[in-house]
Amino acid sequence: MNKQETALDLVKSNYFNCAQSVFSAFSEDYALPKELALKISSGLGGGVRCGEVCGAATGAVLVIGLSCGFYILGDLEAKEHVGRETAEFMKRFKEKSGGCVCRELLGIDISTPENRMKAKEMGLFTTVCHSLVENAVAILEDMGY
């Protein structure tokens, strides 16, 4: 199963969120077990549960950090590199998806239980979020991740 299929299977389960679906599709390539990736990214769905930056995008940024993030004090080259990669991903994601803010992409602020239910009833998590997960995975793969 390829990364696109893996991510879509997870998000289509209606259990795992957009961030989990993207991040865990790539995690094992970087020696991070899928189960741990699912736990790490579990709070990022729905724009960190407050309608902010799309979880598919934040999941992708976690992949970038896992691949080329910095951890050594003073390693400015690595710090600049991850910053460039993140900015490039976000630029492409915004272009391909029409933005990066969850509530704007969905057309509803899902930070309240009532609006989350409304979005679910409207099928937004299927019609919108699945394509955002696809976009994030495609962009990451195009960038070489």
C-alpha cells in the first residue's frame, strides 16, 4: 500500500484525524512506529481542535521535522533548512488547497461540539478533509519525502 492509500484509509475510517493520517503514513520511513506517530499527532486534527492550521498540513510539517529537523544547539544550517522546507510545503499546500486554515477550508468553525456535529452531518470531513489529506501527501512526495 502506498502512502496516499495508507493516509486515506486512516482518515476514511472516521476515527483517525487528518494530521494522524498524514504523519503516520510517513513515520515508519524515519524509524518512528506508526502507533507512536498516531499518538503524537492525535491532538492536531481540526486545526488543533480550534479551527486553526489544517491538521493535514500540521501532520505534513511533522514529517518534515522528523526528516530534517534540527536538534543540535547552534546548527543554523539545519534550522534554516527545515524552515525553508516548511515554508515551501505551506506555500504549495495553500496554492493546491485554497488556504491552510481549517475553519476557512471547511466553511465552518469546528471548535465547538455543535459545529463539529454540523460539519459531520454536512459531510465536510469526507468531501473536504479527504482531499486535503491527499494534497498534503502528494506535496510531501513531490518534495522528496
